[in-house]
Amino acid sequence: MRTENAVDPLSEFARWEMPGFAVLATADHHGRPSARWVDVAYVDHGFVYFTNHASRKAADVAVNPVAALCFAVLDRGRQVRAEGTVARLGEVESDAHFATLPRTLQLLAWSSDQRAEIGDRQVVRERFDGHRARFTGQEIPRPLHWGGYRLTPQEMEFWQRRADEIQDRVRYRRGPDGWHTTRLAP
Ligand SMILES: Cc1cc2nc3c(=O)[nH]c(=O)nc-3n(C[C@H](O)[C@H](O)[C@H](O)COP(=O)(O)O)c2cc1C
């Protein structure tokens, strides 16, 4: 099969005009998968998202530090997949992103324990109001249970619907000497 040395797929990703959210799939230590949407806050040498460190997605990558992201623009027939290793961001990087969030999202990060079962949404409302009162007139610091993760891709796939239904599907794989691309049957 023909493979070609290629440019970094993250540069290609930037040209594909994907939305700022994607489905994130993780698996626990038994290999049991789960998937959910996340906001991809920014893309540098990987895909960075933020969440509660007690959440299922965070617990999964703590024991099984690999994940997959799937982006799509369905009305343009486009999908981009990324698979790779996941690492927690440093405290300084998480602090920097937290500082850019609207105050309501900062208060929500303080108020919502994504692992907890709650009888009523009022529970979160009361915590939210309590934190809002506590932080009145001050900058809100990042809670230690909240922070970022970066998925560094080892493999990416770009899929584009074509008018003749012979879709384009191109895979990028990271090798010891850089990225290689291969065209796959659609
Ligand atoms: C469009 C969209 C974006 C979301 N973005 C995030 C996010 O950036 N971080 C997050 O923790 N949850 C986000 N959520 C909620 C998650 O999908 C999920 O319900 C929650 O994080 C709990 O997931 P978990 O128990 O599997 O960890 C988002 C949901 C939607 C629909």
C-alpha cells in the first residue's frame, strides 16, 4: 500500500473548519467504552478539553490514558477522527483557561460534581448561589477538581462525502520519522 510522508494533520484539521465540539470516547480499566460531547477549547499540538477530574471521562483516562475524538459537519458530509494519548494539563495552563471563562461557567465548575447523583437540580442551584455570594467582588480561582486534558493524536482520519458517492477517506499515522498518509476505501 502506498503511504506518503505528510504534513502534520493538525494543519489539515485547521483547514477543515470543524466545530468547536466533538464526541469524546474513553474506556475504563475493563475496556468498557463510553462517549459524550465535549467542547474542544483549543487545538495546538493536540486537542484540549476541560472537565471535572471526578467525572467518568477523567477517571477513564486516569487508568487508561488513550481516547478518541470524532468531529463532524453533517450537512457538508465531513468527519474528522483523532485517536491518541491523553494527558492532564499542568496547573498553570488550566488556570489560564479558567480565567477566560464567563463567571457563570466558573461558578458552575465550583458547584457541579459530575460524579454525584442528585435528587433535585436545586442542589446545584443552592451551591451555585452560595459560591456566587462567597466570591462577590473577587476573581474566582479555579477549583482543584476542574482542569484540562490534551489528546495528542497518533492517528487521524479525514472523511469527505463526494457528489459521485465515492467518498474520500485519508488516514494520517504518526511514525518514527513523521506523519504518513494512506487513502482508505470509503
Ligand atoms: C455540545 C456539548 C458540549 C459539552 N462540553 C462539555 C465539556 O467541555 N466538558 C464537560 O465536562 N462536559 C461537557 N458536556 C457534557 C458532557 O457531554 C457530559 O454529559 C458530562 O461531561 C459528563 O460526562 P461523563 O460522566 O461521561 O464524564 C457537553 C455536552 C454537550 C452536549
